[in-house]
Amino acid sequence: MDYPRPVDDARARELLETARRRVESSLAELAGVDDDEPSQSPADQATQLADREVEEGLTERLRDELAAIERAEERLAQGTYGLSVESGEPIPDPRLEAIPWAERTAEEEKRR
């Protein structure tokens, strides 16, 4: 089935590739972060623990974003990129420019 394509394939590929490179680079940087030497100071230990928790949260968010990018690449290959996975309605171009892996319209995402 042919669907209207709000963003052309070349622009979509460019947006997704740029997003993929950014996420993969950030993940590589986080993987290369070494913990400081263990400290005997409770304050230092608390700071190190808080830093690790922030890094773990950021890593999880980036992995989720990478998975969404991969799903968007699949939709591009299938010819459904730029259409909501929920309603099939076109996702506005400005939203796709800002969030190329968007799976829903802004209104649908708010309701979700």
C-alpha cells in the first residue's frame, strides 16, 4: 500500500544517520568513562554513586533512542516513515526535523 510521504527518503536518511551517529558517539563516550579511584570518604563515595546513577540513566535513555532510530529506519525501508504508528496519520515535517525517529504525532504522544 502506498502512503503519503511527508519527508522525502533522502532527507529522512540524513536525519536518521545524523541522530544515529550522535547517539552512538555518546554511548561510546559513556562506555569510556572510568570511575575515579575508590575513596574512603563517604562524601566522595556518595558523589561517585550519584555520578554512576546519572550515567546509567543516560545510557538507558540513549539505548532507547537508538532502538527508536532503528525502528524509524525500518519504517523508512517499509515505506511508512513519517506516519504515526498509532493512527497512520502523517507526522508533521517540523516534528520529524526535530525528532526524526518520532513514532506518533505530538498530540498522540501527549495522550500516551
